[in-house]
Amino acid sequence: SEFKPGFTWGGEFEVPSYRTGGFLDPKGRGMYSGYDQAVALPALQADGKGGQEELFKESNKVFDIGKGAIEMEVNKVNAELGEIGGVFVSKQPSDTDMGAKAPKTILMKGIFYGKVV
């Protein structure tokens, strides 16, 4: 096996939106189904000032795809059983509530286990 303690690898990956287009928020708005705005909001549009601008991102849902990165390092190898274990660090954007909010950066650290066959 190529794996031995100290072996590292990593790379970038795509982070899909937490929800798909069929999801409806609590006000019944979705990307391709549901209402195009919350039921109480038509009055905002009737103000003659384009009052909907402040709620545009809430009402117009999008499917965001972000970029993440991960690094992994093997620290234990059981060649007899073909098992490896180690640690990882992953950085990726959080959910955007279908485009309504700016993503936050999430840093995850943990332990991984794998069987090499």
C-alpha cells in the first residue's frame, strides 16, 4: 500500500446548496415552486417606491455552489487489514438560505477511517 504515517493529500471540492429548488420556505416561497413572494408582501410593492427591493433576495431563491478545500493526513496504518486512519481539516462556505444571506466560512476538523481494497 502507498499509505504510510505522514502521507498527506487534499484538494478542492464543490459545495452544493443545502436545499434544492423544490424546497419551500416557511412563507411558501421556492426556487421553482410555491409563491413568488410572501402573501403579506404585495402591499410593499404597492407603495410606488419599489418596496420589494429590500426583500428581493428573500423572495428570489437561487441554487448556490461554493468552493471548499480539504487536507488529510494518515497517522495510522494496519496493512494486515488494509485499514488507514488519520486527521482532516476542511474549509467550506455555509448555507446561504438559497441566496438570501452571505455564506460564512466553516472550518471542520476531525478523524477519518478507511479501508483500502
